[in-house]
Amino acid sequence: MKAGSYFLFCVPAIFASVPLSAARGASTEVIYSFAGGQDGEYADTDLVMDGAGNIYGTSVQGGAHGSGTVWRLSPEGNTWTHTVLYSFTGGADGGEPYKGVTLDVDGNLYGTAVTGGGGTCEGGCGVAYKLTNNGGTWTQRVIHQFNGPDDGQGPGARLTIGDDGDIYGMAPTGGEFGAGTIYQMHATRHGWNFKVIHAFTGGADGCGGSAGAMIVRGGSLYGASTACGANGAGLIYGLTPNQKGKFKFKILYAFKGEPDGSFPYGGLMFDAKGNIYGTTYYDGEDEVGAVYELSPKDRGEWKERELYSFKDNGSDGASSISNLVQDASGNLYGTTSAGGTSNLGTIFKLTSGAHHSWTESVVHSFGGPPDGAFAYNGMVGDGSGVFYGSTTHGGEDDEGAIYKFTP
């Protein structure tokens, strides 16, 4: 199959219901536990929410064919209803969809799968896909099959919709230099045009992209490269298009390693003032990760400041792969993949104080079944101050969980 061609697959919806908690105040509760069968397993997924309060995500495994699912959780009275929208076959339609889906204004879903499709890779180089709702039946269309190596291989990061309506994403390997790509997909009447807009060299510009989706601000794309860079510790970058559609790649900050952070796996967050916030998986003062801030300066320069370093005993969390979210009071929240009371990860809070100081507190330590375990993703807010997230394990059957966090 050539890049840009597509297959169509239709599946019926699969439903399950679980109770909604009526708890008030600060709480963390599992709202759905994956059973590990047709409903999916290993929920390494960012979440997205529509205007009706439905939550969408993916599971890497499980489903009707064992190759992963796209699912929806819908609030209905006192229950959440889980619906499998699509089960991947692992063939031409892709397999192992990591990091969730992206929702457009028409209710269509876009995502990537790291295997399947075709190309030069064993097991397939992966695909980018679109899911469309047709009267309750969801139809999957492959909008790009990765062939490797030039266009990239194994796309695992969530896709981003630009101000222009184009779709943007990252592949961790492949490209001209074998170090990954950033790509753009443009819809036409005849299909989708695919273009690599940056090929990582593995040098000062980084390598591999990141697990977190790029974000759009002021017409530019911003993202993280997990590794490589000037100090071998990853970096934050910006991509700005010109009038001819070419993109200028700029390094905003190259991490330096201990006591600075390193390996920024998670996505970024902008505040109202234009500052960027994120987390790193390694280093900081005790080598188990940090939370950082990038502030814009004059002439396009950026200043980095470490807001918090996780402690080496892990009690406050460790090894974050999280984006950050902010409440109405300016507090920051994120997750860690390890650390906490049971070393199964945490939800943490950062509160600003005098003299630009920040205080960290653990607001939830994941405990494993029936609670969640191993938060490999951050959270999404519903606009009312409540946040939702996923864990790859935990839940009643230890196959992954979706949780609700109320500060």
C-alpha cells in the first residue's frame, strides 16, 4: 500500500457501565477499570474531552483482535458508559495505538498506531488514522501509512491540529538521519498530503521527538525532544512557518542534566503570560526528575528555571512523563510514573509562594488494584476544576484504569 492510500473498517460499539461516585471535595477515584479483553488493556493514553463531557482515549492492547482500541467514556446519570469505538487488527489499519486521540471541531478523532500498515519495518511502520462517526458506527480510515525510513517509523505521540486545520505529529525514528521526524498532513479533496517538516539529526536539534503532543500557540508549534541536544539531555523547540509554508526550527532550551533536568518525555503547557511548563523524567538535583519553567525574554530568547526536583527517596514521586495542568488559583498538577507510598506513581501539586518559590505536595499516591498504578500520562481538565487521567496498570483487574481527580 502506498503512503496516502487508505482502508476502511467499521465495527459495532461495545458497552459497559460502572458507578459514578458522588464524593465531594478532594478525592481520586477510579471511574473505569479495563478488564484486559475486548474492552482493552494497558491504557498508555492521554485523554481528551468533548463538550458533552465524553472522554476519549486508546488502549495499546486488547480489543476484538488484541491489537488495541479507541474508546469513549460517557457520563450517563450515575454511571460512566465505556464504548469501544474501534478495535485495531494489527494489519493494514495499524496496531498498538499509544497516547490517545485528538478531537476536531466536527467530532472526528485522529491518532497514530506504532505498528501495522506496511513499509520496510518488521510488523509494519505504523499509521496515522481518522475515525468518523456515522450514526453510531465509527469508521476508521488510514490517512498515512508510514513506509520508513524517510517519512519516519513507529509514530507514538498524539497528533496536534494546527490553526490552519492541518495535522501535525512526530515519529521517534526514521527520517533522513534516522533520528525521527516532525510531519504535517494536509487534507485535500483527493486524500491527504504528507510532508516531513523537520528531520532530527541526532545532534544539537535533538532526536526522537517526545511522548507528549506538540502544542500550537501564535501560529507556531512547540514541543520537546526527549534525547540528544547540545548536552545529550533533550531540549524544547519551536517551529514557525513562513509565507511559503517552510518551517523554521528553533531550540528554545537544551537541558544540561544534573542538577538541571533531562529527558523531557511529557507534553508542554503554556500559562496566560506565555511561560512554558513541563516535567523531565531524569536528573534534577536527585536524578529522579524535575518540574521546569521556560520564560520568554527579549529577542526571542528563553530563560529556564527549575521549579522543583523530586527527592531520591521517591516519597514525593519520581520519573514524571506528565504534562501539567493548572487550576483557577494558579496551582500546577501533574503525575509521576513511579514513587509515592507504594512506588506506583503519584498525583502531585505545586503551589507558588513568596519570592517565586514553589511548594510540592503529593495529593494522591496510587496504590494498585483496585486503585490505579503507573501514571505514564498527565491529566485533562473538564473546565470546572475536575481532572481526569489514566494509568497503565491498576484498576480492578490490574489491566489499566481511568480516574477522576477532584482537588
